[in-house]
Amino acid sequence: MPRTDETSTEALDRSVLVSLRELQEKGEPDIVTEVGGLFLKYAPDKIFAIETAVKTSDTKALRVAAHSLKSSSAYVGALRLSAVSRELEEMGRAGIIENAAEKVEELKIEYRKAKSSLEKELEYPC
């Protein structure tokens, strides 16, 4: 899996989408459209679960929801979103809620960027 470049301004690592497209089988629905569509459909629920977990100080729920978002965002190339999700997952694992609300705000900003980039990608695939 590609590594996240902290200085990158790109919300999506398009090389991940290129790799995903290499799995495309002839005659099957577009894999990036399917995977990207599922991400766009379910990510808001995961973010809501993360917010709720932080508000209720439920570190286990935080860990589980952040882990799920970390994985799905990496799969579509939203590596910065995945990195922030990983930080929240680690906070949940460590039982730390302090400063998690600020991290959730960062997560939401990264999600909006990734969502916008992915929607554009799905309109005009490589």
C-alpha cells in the first residue's frame, strides 16, 4: 500500500485507483465506480459513529469505527483520511479521548476533500 506524504495536498492517491483498475475484469461493472460508490455511501455513517463515540467517550466504538474508515479510505486512495482515521483508532485503542474532538474535525475536513476528489474521479475516470 502506498505511503502517505504528509506534505501532499492531493486528497486521493490516484496510483491506488490505477492499481484497483488493474483488477478490472472485462465485461464486469467498473470496479472503481463500485468501490468508490460504496465508500461514498458508507463513510458518512462511519464518521457519525466516530463523532458519537468521541462525544460519549466510548473508546471501543471509536477504535472500531475509525479502523473501518481507515481501511475503506485507504482502499480508494484517500490516504490522508486513512492516516487521520488511524490516529483516531490508536486513540481509541489507548483509551484516550482527550483532543479527539479536534481530530474528528480534521477527519471531516479530509473526508470532504476526498469525497470531492473521488466524485470527480468517478465522473471522469482515468
